[in-house]
Amino acid sequence: MSEPLIRLKGIERRYQSGEQEVTVLHPLDLCIQAGEMVAIVGASGSGKSTLMNLLGCLDRPSGGQYLFRGQDTAHLDALALARLRCHHFGFIFQRYHLLPHLDAAANVEIPAVYAGTSRTDRQARARALLSRLGLADRSHHRPGQLSGGQQQRVSIARALANGGEVILADEPTGALDSHSGKEVMAILKELHAQGHTIILVTHDMAVANHADRIITLRDGRVVEDSTQAKAATTANPADQIASLLDGRVVEDSTQAKTVTTTKAATTANPTEQIVSQPDEQKVEASPQATAATTAARAASQGWDRYREAARMALHAMLAHRMRTFLTMLGIIIGIAAVVSVVALGQGARAKVINDINAMGTNTIDIFPGKDWGDEKAASIQTLNERDLDALLGQPYLEGASPQIATSGQLRFRNKSSSGNVVGVGSDFFRVKGMTLTQGRLLDERDIQNRTAVAVVDGKTIESLLGKEDPIGQVVLVGTLPVRIIGVVTQETGFGRSSQSVSIWLPYSAVMSRLISQNHFSQITIRVKDGIQPALAEQAAVALLTQRHGVKDFFTFSSDSIIKSVEKTTATMTLLVSAIAVISLIVGGVGVMNIMLVSVVERTREIGIRIAVGARQSDILQQFLIEAVMVSLLGGLLGIGLALLIGFVFSLFVESFQMHFSLFSILMAFGCSSLIGILFGYLPARNAARLDPVEALARE
């Protein structure tokens, strides 16, 4: 006699119940030949479902040996057991165990996905199987739209998706009416005639009598193992079921066929019959071509598994839209906060730097005294025209201008206003980066001739001249009549109030015609582009110290302001971003909690997937992808919310705008992905490690 397909040697199964150990299956020996149709019967609690789980490698025995094709399954790891279930076993459950969010064809395809079958082939096979089982017009219906008999037929098609060498049917007619039950049994008998090994688990002797062999269990022991002698009969045309397992339609059922003859033809693995017959003209491929084909097939299978996992994750998210949104809410708020805070910090920084640049780009101010607030500064009169000429001759400077500031009464016709009167040189406006909008600027002739001319800004025009054309108008500065020759952009940088009125005159005119003074209040120099401001400042300090014989002045650089502002804004942005990151972590914890709940809710689905051949890595991948998809979608919505906040901010705040950078957006997107991976791993691992027997029993 040939080696049995299944051999059990002293198999037993014990469970721990509290402090006691309960024996469900006592040591038993059992052999099942390939092609047999066996019924395992017994009352509830007799151990028949436990035996079926052991036969289907969903559970491991507590003792004894389970040999499948002579190989001890105890030596197989989780991956090898998954492959065994995927390629050799097909399960038909009493409650069908179809995934409700997939249609009939997609349910049938699941085992083929885990077997690595190409998408085109598995879709074609699913359609063909459903068509042969009379469900061609129902392939796109979901389980909830099918009757019980139709759902069981889909379950049978799923069991045959990868060949179904051994079909394990647990109460296949238990949830069906008598007519549907007869149809299902007819299908199983036809599959048996095709050479499949059929193992029925039932308490109904009417169902068991369809089998060639009946094994009766009582209290975990085999009490009877009887073989029924059956004569060959002509199949009933009404029960004729065509099959695709060997790639062909079964011979017409009007031809007589005996069970014995059919079984004799089943020494080969029916699973292998799925493979197409080789082409007679096929040329043997080279090892390099074979390796390349294998690598391409592996890549295609990996992509199919990933795509299936992503599709399942998307189905799960759509099935619980509100829960998914609430899960994403923490991520959305966190990402929006991070991106908005960074954009706000960048906008504030740009505003401050622009204000500093309004004072003059790369400028260094030189003041008399030791530092700000020096009481002796007013008595120091060493900054003069000779210092100005010396600075103008330095190659690292682009220009230099003195300043002599005083306050005075400005009058135009019947209007008067107090304002800042500033004596400057011809380089002043270039040094400060101010733009001429009308007329002309002060030149060297004005300086040399001490001409009473002036340049004003928009605020001065608004306060004194109104709508009058400013060019050529005469304004009385104190008692000195001054003609306006130019208009520049309004100065709003540090050191200036946007509300103050200013007028700029040649410093020579101010020194000789307004105040009696031969020294400067300050000198402003502008560093050439490409020269480091710090080095230029050191050189200017050294030059003036040498000229004065003592350092009786101090400098103030716009570059130092910019660095200080950048440091301050960076610190504030980091601080607030840290707070926003905390909200991201909280959102991540929310993702983890919801995913853990999702694992509990979908325990039965996980059990079904494991039963049809899913590996632990497939389950891990599916739930991890779902967590990442939730986080990524939350990240995208968070970025969108941040951009919306920026738009609303621009409508209500005119002083500065939020600056969104691509880097901050990419960083936020990366953070959301990382959160999905980190906080989704634990739930995904828990799902992958679920016991398939317990998972299938969960409602």
C-alpha cells in the first residue's frame, strides 16, 4: 500500500483552562490516503473541530506526530506552515468566512494572491471557478448580496483557487437549507471524483453517509473507523458540476465513472495539475535566463502582495470612515501646527530682516563713546570729515556717509510739524539702500556749496505738502528756507518710527547754517558685496583707532542684528515646533490605539487570511500599511490645513506673511510617515501573531 497522504501518530491536544489542563484529543492514530472522502463525526465537544484544525495546520498538537506526505509538520516553521496551507489545503467553513468588504471574485482570489499567482491569472481563474459553480453573474456581488448557498459556493471556489489538494469542510451544510445543502454535497462529491481528498467534519449522519469512510469521535477518542462499500453509479445530470482543477472540463456526467478508478488516478498531486502542459517545442532555458525569470517573478509576487495589502488597508479605512478621520485628527493637528509654526517663524524672520535691510544692507554705524548710554559721548568730537575721507579711500567699503541729526520745526504755508532734520552726505541714500522715486538726490556740489536743498520721504509729503507736487516746493526748516529736490521711499527700519517726519539736507548746510558744529554725530559705512562684514568692521575700527590714538568710538553692525534675529527666531521656532511635535506624538499614540482596536475588531478576518495561506509577514504588512496610510493621509490633510491657515492669515495680517518652505513640508510629511511606521508596528505585530484557531472562532 502506498504511503498515506496524512498520517497521525499518537496525536493529542491539551489546553490550559485556568489551573487545570483539559485534554480535548486523547492520543490517536489515523491515516488518510490521497483521494479519500472521509467524514469525521461526533457530538459537540467530541473534538472533531480540533482534529480538523490540526489536520489543516491551523493548530499544533500537544503531543505525537503529524506527517503530511511523510514530512513531520512539527519541524516546519510558521512560514512553511503558511505555504502548506496556501498550496495544499482548501478550507470550507460552516459560516462561510467570506470577507464582507470584498466581492465574490476578490474573495476567491485571496489564496492565489498569497500563492504569488499573477493578477491576470488569478482573476481569470476566479471568474472560471465561479462560472463553473453557477455564479458567473454574481462575481461582483459582495457576500451580503448573496444567499447562503451562493456564499458557500464562493467558499468552495476559494478553497479551489490554488488547487485544493486536501479540502477540509467544517459543517459545510450546517447553515444551509436542504436544497442548498444537496447542491454543496454534490459539488464536494464531484470534487472527490476529480481526485481531491475530502475531509468532512459534521454531526449530521446524512452528510457523513456521502463519504467512503466515517470516523466517529467521542470524548476525544476514535471509537469507530468504518469504510463504506459503494457501487459505481452514473452521475445525476442535475448534479453535474464542472471543475477547472486539471485545466479541463470534467467528462460529461452521462458517462459511467467509478470512484475506484478516479482514486487510482490521484497519485499525483492535484495541485500540480493546475500547471499547464509544457510546450512540445519548448527549448531549455539557460541558467542566466532562469535566474532572471525567477527574480522577475519574485518581484512581481512581492508587488502583488504589497498592492493587495494596500487595497485591504484602504477598504478597512473606508469601512470605518469616522473612526479613520478621528484617528487622523491628531496627525492633522500636529502636522498643521509644525508647518504653520515654521512658516510663521520664517515670515517673522523675513520681516525683521527686511526691516533691518531698510536701514541699510551690510552697513556699519560708527558712534562716539564707549557704548550705548555713554554719558561722555556728547563731549567726544573726533568723528570729522578727515575720518570720512579716510574711510572713503578703503577698498573694502562701497561708500560712507556722515549723519548729523537734530530736531526742528518744519513749516509749509499754513502747515507745520516737528520732524527729524538729518545732515547727510551724497552716499547716504546708496549706503542705506533707499530708492529715489521722484526728482534727484543730493550730490557733491550740494555738499561743497552748502546748498539749502532737501530730500524727503512719503510721510513728510503726506504731513506737510498734501497733494502738492513736492519737487520745487520750499519748506521752512527752523528759519532756513529749503527747496525740495527729491523724494525717496519711506524709511521704516529699526531706529525709525513709521510715524515720524524726516527731511535730509547736505551735512555741510546743517553744520554751517542750522547748527554750529564741525563734527559728526555718526558715520555710516557700507561694506562691498562679497566682503565679510565682521572683517570690514575690524579694519575700520583699526583705522579709526590709529587716527584717533585711542578707541573713543563704538560700532553697530546690521549683520550682528540679523544674526541675533536669526538666532532668536530659530530658538523660538524650535521651541514652538517641539510643542507641535508633542502633539504629533499624541496623534501617533492615537493611531496606535485605534489600530489595536482595529486588530481586535478584525480578528476573524485575520484568521480567515491565515487559513487561506497568508504568512505572518503578509498580516504584518497589511496592518503596517494601513497605519502608514492613515498617517500619510493625515499628513497631507495637515499640510493642506496649514496652507489654509496661511491664506486666512494673509487676509487679516498685512504687516508680514507666513513663508512656507518645501523643506518644512517634506519634513512634516516624513514625520507623518515615521509616526505611521513606529506607532503602527506594535498593532501590526500583534495581528501577525494571532492564533488562527482563536481568530476564526471570534465573531
